[in-house]
Amino acid sequence: MDNIPQCSPTPPDLTQSHEIIKHLLAIEVERLATAVRIERERGIVFPETSVIIHDIVKLNRAVNDESDGEGIMPEFDLP
């Protein structure tokens, strides 16, 4: 059972380049949309979804801080 996926206890490294942080943000937004869809389909809430949301907030803050507050946030549509 060594291959069971688990949340990383380490938040995203915000010292990465601006482009990497934006890329990580886009990935996390996709993960959130998938997690919410699965939660709704199964009628269950996964604690990992909160971790994804927390990472999005941190990454978005880092992107916005580096962009003089222009508000870069990938658009997504939750089901």
C-alpha cells in the first residue's frame, strides 16, 4: 500500500519564478474543479479539497503580489 496518494504536507514553494507560480496556480484550479465535481457526484466532502483551496489562496496571493495587484487568477467554472 505504498502507492496510496496523499496530500503533500508541504505548501507550494513561493520562491519559484512568477511563471512557475502561475502554472502551479492553474494546476490547482483544475484540481479544485475536479475535486468539487467528485464530491458532488459522491455526496461526500474530502478534507483534501480544503488543502487545494488553501494552496490556491497562497499561490494567487503570490501571483498578485508580484503583478502589482492586477489580480491574475485563472478563470474556472465549478459545476
